[in-house]
Amino acid sequence: MPEHKIFAMPFAKVYPMYVQKAERKQRTKEEVDQVICWLTGYDPAGLQQQIEQQSDFRTFFAQVPALHPNRALIKGVVCGVRVEEVEDPLMQKIRYMDKLVDELAKGKAIEKILRA
């Protein structure tokens, strides 16, 4: 089966769309960064470095400092797919991030998004 195109897509191309989606719903870039950093373990400087380096999704996730242990608590549907049922590990990580940004844009409290 051919590899999904998003794996080779630069994270920096998708990141502004995450921010725009959140901002349209009166959320902030800082909140987007907070949920991405929670999932990946990047600090804001590390996240910015990935963006500046134009890292693709494969590299972005290969270099994460530490995926959050509570990521398995992220459940629900993104783009018609249940994130907890995605079989490809890289695609599941991408879907986790999509789901966190979706929850942010839908107005969910940050403490609930971060599974605190």
C-alpha cells in the first residue's frame, strides 16, 4: 500500500491552518501551541524550530521529545475516522493532533483537552 501523502508534507504547511481554525473560534495561537506541545513534549522553541526547518510530519514525530502518556485518552472522530482505531502509528499521532485542535476550536476547556 502506498504511503500516505501527509507523512511527507511539511508540518509548517499545516500548522497555520491549525492556528486559523482555532482563531476563527476565538482561540489563540498560544493555545494551539499549548495542545501541540502537550501531545509532543516539544517546548515552544522546539516547536518553532520544527516549523522553521520545514520538517515533514514523519520527521516532526520522529523527533518528539516525549509523546504524552495520556494521549491514549484522546478519543473521537476526525475526518470521519475514530482516532483510537487508526492502525498506522504515525497517522494516529497526526489524528491525535487534529483532534486536539478540533476540540480547541469547538470551545472545549483547555484542562479537558489536555486530559488533566
